[in-house]
Amino acid sequence: MELKNTTKSGQAGWVRYCCKEGDCNEGVRFKNTDPLNEEPYDIAIIGAGVVGCALAYELSQYQSRVILIEKAFDVGEGTSKANSAIIHTGFDAAAGSLESELVSSASREWPDMAQKLKVPMVQTGAIVLAFSEDQQKQLAAIQQKSVDNGVTDNEILDATTVRKLEPNVNPNVRGGLRVPRESIIDPFAVSIAFAEVALSNGTDILFGAEVNSITETDQSVKTVHVNKDLKIRCNIIINVAGLWSRAVADQYKGEAFHINPRRGQFLLYDKTCRKLIEHILLPIPTKKTKGKLIAPTIFGNILTGPTAEDLPYGSNDANDTTQEGLEEIEASTHQMCPSLADQPVIAAYAGLRCNCQEGSYFIRFNDMHPGIVTVTGIRSTGLTSSFMLARYIIDGMKEQSGLNLIRNTKAKNSRDESSWPGWWKPPYENEDKLASCPDYGKMICYCENISSGELRDALCSPLSPQTTDALKRRTRAHMGRCQGFNCGVPIIETVRDHSEIPMASVTKRGPGSNWISPQVQKEAR
Ligand SMILES: Cc1cc2nc3c(=O)[nH]c(=O)nc-3n(C[C@H](O)[C@H](O)[C@H](O)COP(=O)(O)OP(=O)(O)OC[C@H]3O[C@@H](n4cnc5c(N)ncnc54)[C@H](O)[C@@H]3O)c2cc1C
């Protein structure tokens, strides 16, 4: 398949926000009435989770005209916003599987990729802990599995060494398996960074755009129908809609597969207890799950979880936490590290894994129609594998659809130095930066020490956040111990002033999630 290679060479793509009529009074802020260019895109990606964003990033290294279509109002709003934030080595994957291959090769490249993308990442290492004789025996088998997965840099530790490395683990520990390259990362920045680079290379991004039907599926130019009135014409469609990939595949009658959300609940501890652990602490895995871990976060907290609860097909919004789920996490993680029981929890949240009954990493090229690719079941490791998976999909399209892609030698593959988030490289510690603008000294979020200068920088960044959640994921303002109790209003005011909109139009995650309810607005008038 020949592409037209119509890349606007050297030109950045555009970002547009759509809004369905009647979603909210001020939805007009998100509504862009300019008609879309009628010229067909080479490739339309449906879903801007970490996989869709990585695909946009990798495709932007070629001369191709690509559009990323997302129903939410920011990238990474689906499963990608709520995970354990670990860059896995793949030591415990099913050896010989596609997942193992992609995760293990991605993990080796991640240190370099994180530097390119300016995404904070730290190699803490992980220890799989054994607390019984039986578990201790299993360590050798896990080590062998790790070697089978190409992760040979690991070692079995005796109980004394584990206690020396991690003095706060349960003193009854009998040994462990140390996997030094397991790492923690800023999970939000990954999708944002991939999308920003793609955007700068010419990828167009459409937010608030729900794909609801796909027609002309057997023609070389297909039509993707978005919301009520938008039509996007393209040669190739890649369905990376995560939990919604079945609903999207139904629109083109793709091959049968069955998915259900597998919920994972988490507890987030205050930064005051960060010193309790050094490594990611893992239990002995079961067939179904890696088990409930205790992990340091890149932001300086401790995270425990996740649960693994299979929910019925379609419960894609069931990301609430439950008392039973949180108690289950406490029971197993407090057993591993008893001191955690006295520590303050500042938040609880849940993410939904895309569990595919036909197996993880279910990928179909030319899915019942030439030029339509279905990617689903990216269940537990998609953050890690994202860009390797994207390369696998591109190679598959070359081989199986005869796609002819030419490298764009002018494409960027990295973000500028200034893209490091302020919480990672605080501007108030940089005298020159502070002198350049006093706003870097005006704190808005006191828990995380985020200044109004950092909020402004984020609001002016290439993929400018339009909602307070999007701003939160870029800066960490609102993510600290107070969870927005103190900084919530100043943050909303900052968005209002920057976007020059009324306070009542500021939303948490797009139309319909206004911070000020319509009732309050009415009463105030
Ligand atoms: C509890 C838990 C822990 C995890 N821990 C880790 C970990 O430590 N390390 C790791 O590597 N991975 C981890 N994962 C897995 C990882 O988070 C996922 O594999 C990854 O986020 C999947 O990304 P995605 O892009 O496939 O899906 P999503 O992020 O869900 O993206 C799909 C996107 O498609 C959009 N969409 C859906 N339908 C439409 C439509 N009709 N039109 C337009 N847009 C649409 C959605 O809004 C969404 O943004 C974990 C997952 C969970 C749930």
C-alpha cells in the first residue's frame, strides 16, 4: 500500500477540541467550528492512551499524515492514567510470548527513551519476597523464568541480605529474588511526551471526538464518523481504544474477541513514609496476577496494590474503590511491611485493565478489511511496552498490508530540555530561572511545592491542558497530601485567567465536569 506521504514537512500538527451539543453550557469553549481538511489522512489512530500516543510518536518518524482521535479531553485518560507506574523488565512474563519479547526489549531501551522524552524515571530494582518455606522454594523457578525471558541480571538473596537491603520488611522474610532493572516512572508524562513529539512532527490531534461508526471499510479510503457531525477520511485505521476496542471493532465487524475490565485498586501513602522502602517489593506471583506490591513512586510517595477483580463486559467506568478491595490490599501489604500500617494514606484510586479472554496482546492486521488493525488486550504491561508495541504494529503493517513508509529524516524524536517537569527539576532551586520570573517563587500547591510559574509553563506547553486534571498530570498541583483542599480554587483561577473564560466554565476533565455545578451557577446569578 503506497502512502501519499503528504506530511507537511517541518510543520507541527494541530490540536482541536470538539464538544457534543448540549454537553454543558460553556461547551462552546471546546467546540471548533472550522471544517476539517477533506484530504484523506494516511493513518487514523483511535484512542490516545499510552499505546495510541506511542504509535503517533513512532509513526511521526516517517513521512505519513496521521491523526490521533480521542474521545476524552487529554491524552492518557483511560487505563493509562491509573497503573502501578513500573517499567517492567518482563522477568515474570510468559516466556516466548509477544508480551515478553516487547516488554523485555522495551525495558532495555527505556533509560535512553526517558532521557529523550524528558520523563522522570528511576531504576530502584525490585525484590520478590518469600515468607514461607514453600515460597522460598518457588524463588528458583521464578529466577529460571526470568532467565528464560532474557532477564539474567538477577540474584537470589538470603533472609539476612533482604533484611539488610530492606530493614522494614516483615522480619519473618525467608529470602528474595532481586531484579535490579525494574524501574519507576512518571506514568502521565509518558503519553504526554509521546503526543507532544508527534504533534511537533505534524500529527494532528482531535480531542472530545468519539468514534461512533466506520464506513467504506473495504475501500482504500475509509470514513471514520466522529460525534454527530465530523467525518475523517483515511487509508488505514488502527483501533487502540483499550477497553472500548470491542465497541470500536463492532463498528467495522472485526474478528471476535472478548474483553472485560479487570479492576486494580490502589492506596497511595504520604511522602512522610517514603523512607520505609528502597525497592519495589513484590509477593510471589500467582497465575492470574503479579500480586499486590509495595512500590516507591517517582513522586516520593509509596503505592500499594493493585487488586485483580474481573468485572463484567461493559463496566468500563467502574473505576471506583471499595472497602473490601482496600482492606484486601492492606492485609497483604501490611504483612510484607508491617510499619506501613501506621502510615497516613492520602488517596485511593482504581484502574481497569483490558483483559482479553483470547489472550494478552491480541493484534489483528487487516481485521476482516484491508487496512484496519485491531490492537487489544494490552492488559498489564502497556506502559512499558508502548513504543516497542508501536514498532511491532508498524512492522506488521509493512509486512501484512504492504505499507510503504519512508523515514522522515527531519523528524524530532525528543523533547527540549525545558520539558522536564518542575517537580523533578524545581525552578525555585535554579537562581537564574527564579530571577527570570518571580512567578517561580509564588507557590500555588504547597504540598508539592508547585509555583504559578510552573502552572503557566504547563498551560503554554505544546499540548496545552484545557482541564484541571490535565494540568494536574503535567505539574502535580492538586496531587499532594491535601488533594486539592487548599490549592483547588487557586488552580481553577489560574486556568480561568489563562484561558480567559468564566470560572463556571473551568472543568475537571471536559464538558459536563464543571467545577461549579449548573445549580450553583443559577443561584449565583
Ligand atoms: C491496575 C493496573 C496496573 C498496571 N500497572 C502497570 C505497570 O506498572 N506497568 C506497565 O507497563 N503497565 C501497567 N498497566 C497496564 C497499562 O496501564 C496498560 O497496558 C496501558 O495503559 C493500556 O493503554 P492503552 O492505550 O491500550 O489503553 P487506554 O489507556 O485505555 O487508551 C484507550 C483510549 O481510547 C479512547 N477511546 C475509547 N473509545 C474511543 C472512541 N470510540 N473514540 C475515540 N477514543 C476512544 C479512550 O478514551 C482511551 O483514552 C497496569 C494497568 C492497570 C489497570
